[in-house]
Amino acid sequence: MMEWYQALGLLLGIIIVLLALGMPVAVAFIAANIVGAWIFMGGERGVTQLLNNGFGALSRYSLVPIPLFLLMGELFFRTGLGMRMFNAIDALMGRVPGRLSYVTVLGGTGFSTLSGSSMGSTALLGSLMVPEMQRRGYKKHMSIGPILGTGGLAIIIPPSALAVLLATLAQINIGALLVAGLIPGLILAAFYMCTIWLRTKLDPSAAPAYDMEPIPGRQKLLLILRDILPMISVMVIIVAMMLAGFATPSEAAAFGALGVLILGAIFRGLTWKAIRQSLEGTLRITLMAFLIVFGSATFSQLLAFSGASSGLINWATSYELAPIMMLLAMFAVLLLLGTFMEQISIMLLTVPIFFPLAQSLGFDLIWFGLIILLALEISFTTPPFGLLLFVMKGVAPPGTRMTEIYAAAIPYILCSMLLVALLIAFPSLALWLPSMLR
């Protein structure tokens, strides 16, 4: 019987070799799973059992909102509502250097709240904004980086299906955790904008300026009222429905899709072509997401069976440390697990251990839950196996290297780390809105 670190090293080594050979990430995970199941679970019977468990992972109720939120996001763009909002923000920005990067963060933050899916948000923003920024001469770190960062905002800005799942597993107040992410999410978006400003100051050629005609104040007000507020109101209604207990996340997602359909009809963008393209896009991204979930979920089960995941967690939490050091140790474990596992599996493995430990250390569980969500958000873009990195590779222009995607993600990972530090120093940033609810 292998030690946990030997099993972990073997499985990770197989995946790294397969990825280096150019195999798609989901296929690499599944291939490693088959080899690992043959070794650790008794040959052919183990492989059959592992694959059955993988299909069972795809039937989780927690995954139901994903295609619904993706459909809402697809309709948001296919009906022209997304372009209305992006164009309005673009016009309101004026002649600011790096304007399209700012538009990506501002519009992407709004879209993240509408889609609720980081993978869907990253895929759509990547296919929409990267070609346009490339055409205008933006360097890749100015086009890819903001999208990777903004895609992760869907985890912490409500409505977030992942936050709902975490609150359910940890048996904490779902509404409190949802609203706890609102202020930190907006702060993180502001950090991203500051990063863009700093990079344009240090390297003006990274985002070449282009002329844009100024618009009068009355037209600016019209753009806000007509092209921005109706879209954002969908998010507000979804959050209000969940907080009031009127709808479950899946029902709220369905209502959100209905709301976007109504707006599309009002703005005369709801055509049969838009509906067909939305359904096709939803199906394509959902299949991609579920294939990755299948590979990662079976991988997490194999880690659990071999003792690698429990050994890693027990090793990291076995030391007698001060509460803040224990928090950082748990955060580090989540980041490490997030480099090769999907977020739902990480939660299933760590929540039963981490939340009782956090409670014994005297942490507020809503605040701690938000820290967990931020760790998951960071792990989404952590090289080399962050899921959003591979989603971006799939929609980036031909010739984009993974090393370029990694480099583009690092400044936005540092922004998220800074937010974690602020939440540790000032917990009220996360707890003020939940206290207003109570």
C-alpha cells in the first residue's frame, strides 16, 4: 500500500505527462483515473465502479442551476442585451486609456451576477472581448487577465450556485452567505480596475488609445436608464427572491432566464435565431463544464480512496498553531487542492473537517465561508490546472500559449489575495450586510 504522498505524486505525475503531450484536461484526468483505479481499486471492477461514481457526480442537484444560469447568460448576449450594456459602459467611459479592459471588468461584473457561472462567464467574455481587444492592439495580458479575474467574481457575487452549495453543506445561513459576498466582490472588481490603471500607466502601449466622440449628459443618463439598469435589475430580483425564500437557486435561475427573455422581447432582440444559438451555446458550454466535472469528480474520489486527499488535509491541519495560522494553513490546502480538483469535490472533502475546526477556533462561520469561496475563486485561476485557464485556452485566439495565460492571471490572483488579507483584518466587510438581515 502506497503512502498518501506517493499516491498523490503518481496521479499528478500521470496528469502532468498527459497534459505535456497535448491531451485535453478532462481526458487527461479521466485517463489518470482509469490508471489509478486499476492500481488502487482492484483492476477492472475498480474502473467500472469509478466510472459509475463519476456519472453519479453529474446527477447532483447542486449542478442544476448551472445550465439555467448559462442559458440566461447566453440569452443575455444573443439577444443583444449584453452588447447594449457593454456599449453603454464603453460610451460612458469616454477616452480612458485601456477602456476595453475597464469595460470587461465593469460589464463582466454585471454579467457574472447574471450568469452565476465562472466557466460560462469566462467562455463568453473570452469569445466576445478578446478578439476585439486584439484587433485594437491590446497586449494579451490586458485582454486575457481581466476576463480571468472577472470570471471568478461569479463565485462570490450573488447569485452564486457555489455559495448556495457551500452554505448547504456547512449548514449555515444561505442568504447571509450570499449577501456577504456582495461588498467584497465589488471591492475585488475595484482592485481589478486599479490593476488595469497601473498597467496602462507603466506601459501605455499595452492598451493603445483610440478616438471616441464625447456624448452629452442627457444621453449618458438615457444610456444608464435604458441599457444598464434593466439588466442589473435581473440580478437584484434573483437575489431578492432567494433571500426572501420565494425561490430555490434553480427556480431563481429559471426566473432569471425568463426575465432575460422578457427584456430581449422588449428590446426586439428575441429571434428564433437568438434562441437557437442560445440553446446551442448553453449545451456546448454545459457539456464542456460537465466533462471537466466528471473527470475532476472521479479524480477526487480516487484521491479519497487512495488516502491521498485525507492524508494531505490531516497533514496540513495536524500542527498546533494559532487560529490565524490555522486559517492560513486551511487556505493553503484549498489552493493546493484547487490546482487539480474541481470546486464541488473540494467542498465535499474539506467542509466536514474545516467548518467544525473553524467553529472550535471561534471564527464566524459566514465570514469563514466567504474566505473558503475566495480560496475556491483563486484556485480557479491558479496555474497550472485552474479550470478557468483551460476554458480561456479554449476560446482564446489561435496561437495563445498557456504560459501567456498564466502570466495574465497572476496580477488578478494577487488582487484576490489582497482582498483575503483585508477580510482577515476587517471582518466587518463581509459581516455588515448579513448583520443588517438579522
